[in-house]
Amino acid sequence: MDSLNQVVEAEPPSTRPFIPNGVLDPPAIVSLPDLLTKSQAKSHRFPIGSAAKAFKNRFYPDATAAEWNDWRWQIRHRIKTLSDLARVIRLSPAEEQAISSHRGPLPAGITPYYAHLLDADDPTQGLRRTHVPVLDEFAFSPGEADDPLGEDHDMAVRGLVHRYPDRVLFLVTGFCSTYC
């Protein structure tokens, strides 16, 4: 095996800080109930921020706070059409062309929560660029692969990637809740 393959196959270093015996310093752990009174903690288990609340009230006025905080409601209400997406952000020409020229369902499924995080006016916002396709994404360059992470050969069985000896990656669902 040449040295290039050895480097590629080596496990990446951990980015987690070293913590002796796996114990965190108690002051570093703060839970929501510690920040709120007991009655506040019970009624506001998942508080909705002001920006999210304004977005919810504008685009999903019938949604309750409990529905907004329910991942199943979020998945059911994903933005999946050009008209729905244009309702919440001002699409750039490149975004509109990409979505219009795509055949089949919109290659996006943006949850309302993620949609509220997108800058409605700035198509160059990083988060928006990861969720809303542009026309350039349909261009393929020489060297691009259907399996860009090279995981196919490490897939022991469908849905189980076993690249490193001491860990596996489970692919537990066949869909992504957003643009992938």
C-alpha cells in the first residue's frame, strides 16, 4: 500500500478536547431547567425564539408551539415546491433557474424551522447556499464521482458503512429533511 493510501485510510484525529476520566467540570453543564423556574421549565420545554415565532406567525399562523417544536410536523410541512419556496424567500435568477430546470420533485425539502434561518434577501448567505440549489450545481466536472466520499466500498450491507475498525455509520433513513 503506498503512503497516499495510508494517509487517506488513517482515522482523522478527534476534535473533542481531552477530558480525564470522561468527566466534565460541573460548572460547564447548564441545563434549561437550571436557567428557568420549575413552572417555566414545564411550560417552555422548547422555547421558540422571536425570529422563529415571527416566521411561524407569518407563514404558518395555524401551527401551535407544540406543532412547531415537533419534528414530525416539521417534516410534513417541508417546503418542496418552487411556489412555496418563493413565498418565504426572494429567489435569485440562478436559484429560480435551477429549481425550474430540474425535472421531478424539487431537489429540496426545507423544514419551516430551517427556512426561518435563511436570509430572505441574500442568496450568498452560507446557510441558504446549503439549502437552495443554484444552476451551477447541475454541472459535472471531470473527476466527480457518484460516491464522492468513497463509502460504497466500505458498506458491509446496505445502510451500514464500516470504514474504521472501531466504529460504524448507520444510514437509518432514506431521505433527508433538507436539500442534500
